[in-house]
Amino acid sequence: MLVLVLVRSRKPRYRRQPVMTANEREFYGRLVAACPDCQIWPQVPILALVRPDAKTGTRAFWLAFRAISNTRVDWVIARDMEVLVIVELDDRSHDPRKDARRDQILRSCGYRVIRFASHRRPTPQQIREAVFS
């Protein structure tokens, strides 16, 4: 005997998600203190900063696109809407191999990436020196 089981398709459900963790919010305050004359954009998708350098729609394009499509940077610091530096706060969620690859992609496009260890808590002055050095 064959039994059919009907499964009601449920609509996906969602919940609010904060833009930054408590740790990132605290560090954001340090960034603002370090760079008061700059724009500081959190959680920027990497696709807002780079595009695959291949003809759109080709296999090479889609391979490169998929490699970065779900990634983002922690912060972009800009002045007059021009990117000065990309800032990463390295905590337990960061994978050094993936980070190195992403940094390589960003640097190949002319961006400067600076990283701070979450557990070290640089002062606003130390952050400012790193951003503007």
C-alpha cells in the first residue's frame, strides 16, 4: 500500500538582526572618535566595492562573482565619499584563510585593508594613526 504524505509548504519566517554585534558597536565608537571627519559605513557588501574583471555572463565572471557574492567588510572609512581604507575587526568569527583571500582581492583593486584584533582594543589615536599612515 502506497501512502502519500502531504507536507504543507510553510512560508519562510524572518526576524530582526542587528547590523553590528555589541563588540562591533563598541569598536564603531572608537572609529568615530578616531575619524570624526570621515564617513564610516558598517557591513558593506564586497560587491559594492569590486566587480569581477571578466565579461558579464561568462563562466569566468560567475566563478569570480560567486567567490565574493556573500562576503562583506566590517567597515569602510571614507572622506568625501571616497574610500580611504577598509577596516576589519578580527574576532572568533573570522577565518584567516578566507580573510587573506578577501584582502588579496581588495588590494588587487587598490584598496588598503587594516585589521585590528578584537581582544587588543586599540585606542582612537592608534586607530587614527593606522588609518592615516
